[in-house]
Amino acid sequence: MNLEEYKGVYIYAQQVDNQLSPIAFELIGKARELAAALETEVTAVLLGTGVESLTDELGAYGADKVIVVDDPKLEVYRTEPYAQAMAAVINTYKPEIMLVGATAIGRDLGPTVSARVKTGLTADCTSLEIGDFPLVARPGKEQKHNQLLMTRPAFGGNTIATIACPDNRPQMATVRPGVMQKLPKDTERKAEVIHFNPELKDNNRVVEILDVVKAVGNVENIMDAKVLVSGGRGVGSAENFKQLEELAGCFKGGMVSCSRAVVENGWLPMDYQVGQTGKTVRPQIYFAIGISGAIQHVAGMEESDLIIAINKDEDAPIFEVADYGLVGDWKKIVPQLITAMKEKQNA
């Protein structure tokens, strides 16, 4: 493999029902940062049927080029035709870096494609940067420069691993939704559109979709919240979450969320879970109430603009990442916060 042939930072622009998923814009934002370090361009790969109208939006959010694969076989996501299309794009255009969102679709597509193009893939990354590998130079071992350093939680979230793929291309990673930030939209910005026909073939791995049943739910998406009031095991019961809901209601855009322990106890559904096995959030204000601060939880909320922790254990790890910490009984502190907020609103 001639590594010098591989250039550019590519992202998979996921779309469902001809609507781009938010992760596409988040990946473009990070791709621009990586591309600047490598002095190269950002290309979005758009797969589907009748999707060319989406190229303007990808350009507005920072893509320099958009490779469009428009084929009737790609109308609904299926592993085989999508993997064929993506692998063909990679083999033809030879990107140095390929980023995929760690969504339900991306977690299926990414590993399948990496196996077909004979490269590695680091899953569920929380940080990406360009640097040297190994991180520290070692006698007798070559240190390679301008490598994609992919960081993710490992061993159940008990440690953080930084992984590189120095000998194969592209360097592939799936990225957790909500971790990266999209750039401001610039409607004046246009991307070069490239149409590509991978000549998709039917084979014995192609499945037929007989029906699509879409579930309708009324659960709020905590990733959209501006303020999150998050409770942990220390809250004590599902009944006690009513006070946290009242505090969240004092803020415009406020919602309740929780730690894994709360879900395991059956106090709240998994849709409200923040952390490595839940959702990654980035609200303006994050209240951590009765949450110890295990690394698995912190990985999902440490990028919040302002973190306020309330815990009766002054040695709780959550205080290490908190901007403000209150040591005490949340049952006494939260009602005072609610009263103060309501008095301010009525003033």
C-alpha cells in the first residue's frame, strides 16, 4: 500500500428519508479542523436516492466537495449496497481519513467497510486530533508524523485509549453523536459536487426489506437541552426525580437526565441516560445531583459549558470536573434553588 496516494479528510454524510442527520454536520466540523492540520480538503460522501438537493447544506456547513452516489438500491439503508458504495468510493478516491458517525447505521456500516478496504477502525471515538505516533519517541522505533490519533474509552470506561493506524489507509473512526461541534452555517459557501457510479451488484448478502415500521415516541431528546438536571443513585428513588423535574422546569429548555445507575434501578428510561453507554450531551448548564462522577458518566457530559455538582461526599470524583460544587444533602439544596429561581422569575 502506497500511503502517499491517500489524501483528504472524508466523512459519511448520513441521511434518512432524504434528511441529513445532525452527526453529518458535526463530522464536517471536526473534519475541517483535521484538514487544516494536514493542509488538505474535506469531502462528504452522500449515499441514497434523489439526494442531490442535500449537497448545498453540506457545503454550507463546511464541505469542500460532496461525492454523490445516487442509486435506487440505496433508497433505504441496507448493509450490502451501502457497504459496496462506500468501499468503491474509498478505493477510487483514496481518502487519508474516513469518519463515520457512531449511529445505529454507522456502527453497522463502518466496520463492514473497513474490513472490505483492509484497514482498521476505532469505534466510538470521543476525541480526534493530528499528531505523532507513538505519542512519545522511543529508541529504535520510528515515530510517524501527521497521524490521526483516535481517543476512546476502553475497558468498560475505566481508562482512555489513544489509537492510531500508521500502516494502513484510510484511517477510519466512528464518532459518537454530540461529541463534536458543527460549524456555523454559511449559505454563501458552495461545495463541488462529484457524481460517482459504483455499479452496485446484487449478491447473496443482499437482503430484501419487506416493511418499515416507525415507532412513535414522546421522549424528549436530552441532546437538545440547554439545561440538564441530571440525577444519580444518590437521588434515592423515582419519586424523588419530581423535584429534579421542578428544577429543570425553572429553565427555558431545561430537561431531566440521569446516570446509568438510575436506568438500572428502573427510575427513568434509557433515553435519559448520559454517559459512555448513554448519550453524549453538551448543554449550557449541567446539574449533577447525587452522581459520584465515574469516568463512564463524565465521558458523556464533561464538555458542558457549566457543570454544577451537588453531592454529600466531598471526595466524590464529580467535583474534579465541576465548575461549582455544593457539598450537602440535595434534598435541602434543590428546594432552595427552586425557590430562588421562582423568586427571580416573579421579580
